[in-house]
Amino acid sequence: MAIVDETRCKPQKCNLECKKFCPVVRMGKQCVEVQKTAKISYISEVLCNGCGICTKKCPFDAIKLVRLPKSLEHETTHRYGPNGFKLHKMPLPRRGQVLGFLGENGCGKSTACKILAGATKPNLGRFQEPPSWEEIMKYFRGSSLQKFFQKQVEGGLKVKVKPQHFNLTKFHDGAVKDMFSKIPNCDEQIKDALIKDLGIEYLLDRDTDCLSGGESQRVALCLVCLEDMDLYIFDEPCAYLDIKQRLRAAAVIRDIVDKNREASVVVVEHDISVLDFICDYVCLFYGTGSAYGVCTQPFGVREGVNMFLEGYIRSENMRFRPDSLIFNGFDCDAPDFSKVKDSYSYVDYVHKLGDFQLSVKAGQFCRSQVTVLLGENGTGKTTFIKLLKGMLGNGSILQDSATLKMSYKPQAIPISNNQVTVRDCLEKQIGSAWLAPNFNSEIIKPLNILPLLDLQLKDLSGGEIQRVAITICLGKDADLYLLDEPSTFLDVEQRIKLTKVIKRFIRNNKKIGFIVEHDLNMAAYIADQFIVFDGETGRNCTAHIPEDWNTGLSHFLQNLDLSMRKDPVSGRPRVNKPGSLRDREQKMTGNYITDEHRYL
């Protein structure tokens, strides 16, 4: 199949190389059709011989040629026009259970959600002459999907969707509490319980345009869960939430099917700790981003997540990734930090800002070491980062701040001019550093920055902007690197690759890293030590002294009243189900995480 990226293809700005060098066109056949006035090229998949010359000659990397297994030829569920994305196979929600979608960005998870929600009618790949519902029913005849679509067509399927991107002010411009009056047949007891479980009592009198990303997320979750539906779809429900809020949200979503065995729930999430915690089974999505995606049969959560990390589906004998994303065995040569000579420290400090007070306890760190800051939102993690950098008016709290150069990636990434290209942005921010061979092999290629170079910042997705910002941060000549929530908007595969990139960069170049992170898997993988933040959120909080990996993570898990275990296959940390036998045993012994769990 031939894929032409609409955002990259610019016939007005090139010499139509795709058409000029195509051997099939030179033979007199119309394999590539494009004019200087056209907005996009068209490539005939019937005539194309798959030589790949057009992909190499295109100056904007807008063309992809993908070879698909023949078995998928007659299993197309939907396609977005000629040379557009194609989804193969479909997942099916089960009543009384939670289905998770796991896969890299651009492989069809949101498309599958739109089809299940009835927002998109599956065209079976026939985008020029879309099939009727009768033909669609005939295609799915004999499968459970036939009954699902039959109920959808007859209007007997009530669906509610929490979209990936939303704006509460479009739904209601006013106080949060007034939105609940718009929900039909809303049970007051259930509403009060949900508000308490999600911790949004203090938001009820606040206007929707004054909410942060995490606050808007929790209000949206509450609104969706209050309605009586047959199918609930949550697309990335944990974005902007801290670890405690993610587990609270997961418990609320899980409670839907526990109380109503006739309801079905679909969850799209990139935090595999949350999927472990919430789902009964998962469907994997694999393929080539923005080209095609394949949905697998359902697997148990543990088995499915491990298959995704391994990159190999045993039941289908399909390897969709050349390398496994394993957690263990990465850091077997970690230095003994107690013997490292280049150590630094920061002082005891109390920072006050209005009603908020952060008490920092003095601590030490050294070169080649990564310190991860763990805590709820509003406990002062970003404030601590800014205190290290000296951004809050009284200078840095570091005792050796004059000798340490710092580089900072903020939580909210500022873009002063979104018309510039990524290439120009890199040149302006870090000069020729990004062209160095070592930096290319360690940062540029693993973070997949090369395909973004000629794109303007305004055309980038949230994940792409995040990767560019991390590249700029690591590209600056510094001793201390401060990264605030670097995994935001990244999928599972990108997050694991990012942890390896940061860890290797800090270790190989003898730098120092301080990272704020809410993904428990990423935090556990990348950390050498932890600083735990606790206290009354938004009021009086404490940044404790740095603790070693096992002590710090146990301290944080105890604050959350959670326990964790190691997966024997992938080595990843797994959250124990609250109240389970393993959870009770570990808490009774005070062993929230065992020593053997340390997989680095």
C-alpha cells in the first residue's frame, strides 16, 4: 500500500520528483498523478511496483510504501481515502468487563473508538463507494460484531465517550457544579460519591475556564461516569493526572462494570501500570504509524502487555518490532554512587508563595546519577526544580550553583514562533550540537527527530513537540539537566525508549539529572534515587531527603497505600490489586516492594 502524508506533501514547493523518477510513469502509465497546483499527490496502488524510488526522492519524506501480509487483504475495516490510513480487524467490548487498547500512536486506536461509538461508519476499505449497513452486516455475519453493529444501527446502543482532546468551556461556560444539572436522571448519592472519589469537591464553585488540565480531566471523567450507558469509551483518561489521581480514576472506571454487569468499558491508555490495574483483557494495535494498523484478538492483561513489550505475538507468529522493550538487564554496570567523588548538595530551605509552603530538606547527589521526584500534583515538585535553577528570585538552593551549568525543560512547553521549522528551532537553540555524530546516535535517531526536521512547529502533535523539547534540553552544554514530566503525550514504546536515552546520556557523559515523572514504570526504570514529596496539597508540603531506589519507592508506595511486584517475564513493576492476597501479605510485613524487584 502507498501512503501520502497530507501534512508533508507539498507539490507547490518541489519539482514533483515522485512523478519524474517513477519508472512506471516513464513507461507511459499513470502510476503517480500530481500537478503543481495540487494539494497532494496520488499514487495508484494497482500500478505501483513497490520499487521505493519515490520514497527516496521525495524531499519532504511524505511517501511511505508498506508491504502487508496477504492475509490482511480481505480484513480491512476502514480506510481514510486513497493513500490514507487503513485499519484491519476490529475489537469487540464484552459486557461486564473492561477492554484496554494498547499500541503506539497512529496505529488505529482512536479510529476503532470512533467506529465503536458510531461516529465513523466502517467502509471496509471501499472509500470511493462506501458500503451500505446491509453489506457491512453481511461482512461481519457470524461474528459477535454483527450483533454489536445491528444494535448500533437500530439505535439500541447508548454510548458515551471521554475524548482524548476536549474543552469543557464548549460544553458549559460557568461554574462546574452547574454542569451536573444537565445530566438527565442524575442520582445525587452517586454524584456525591463520584465527586469525593475523584477529589473534585473544591472545584465545584470554580468556572470551567479556570481549571487546569488535570482538573478538567477529572471533571470530564465524573460527567461521563454519571450517565447510564451501555458502552463507555475513555480515550487517555489519565493524561495530566499524578500517580494517585490516576489510580483513583482507574478505580472509578473499574467501578462502572463492577456495579453494572450489563455495561461495557473501553480504555485507551499509554500508562501500562493503569492498564494492569483496571482492565480484564487487552487488544494490541500494531503496524506502521499513520499508514496502517492491525487489531489483535483479545489477550489477558499480563499476557497482552508482555507480548507488546516483546514485540512478538505468539498466537499469530507475528513479530511487529525488531527489538524487545525489556526492563531488566539495562543497568548492570551502575556505578557505586557512594564512591563517586563529584558530589553536590542543596541546603535546607522553606519557600512560601501565598498560602503554599514547601519545606526542602537538605540532600546530596552526584554525577552520573538520575534523581526522580515523586509526589502528587500540588506538592511542590516543579517549585523544587525552579529552586534548583534559581528561578524564584532568591538564587539557587544549590551550594555549588556557580560551578554547575543547568538546562531546563518545563512542564508546559512555550512556543514563541510556531511558524519556524524544527530544523531552524534546533539551530537557534543548540546551534550545530545536534549535527554531532554522537548526539545523532544517542538522541536524534532514538527519539525519531529526523522525520520532523522540515515540519513547522504548528504542525507537530503533542508527542512530537515533547520529543523536540527534550532534544533541545539535552543538546545544551550543561552539567545539570532538569526535565519536568518528559513522558507527557508519548506512547508506551516512546516512553521506554526515552528512559533509555536519558539514562545513557546522563551515565555516559557524567551529567546529573533531576526528573519529575508520574508514570510509575518510567520512574522506576530511570531512577537511581528518589525524592518523595508529601503533605497537604497546595498548602504545606515537604521535600524529603534523597533516598535510594528501594527505600524511596517503598516510602512513596506507603503514602499511596499500594504495593508492587515484579513481572517474572518482562521485569516491569506491576501494581497489586488493592485487597488481594499478595497486597495484604506485603503490607503486613511492611515490604511494599521486595529487594528482588529492583530490575536495573
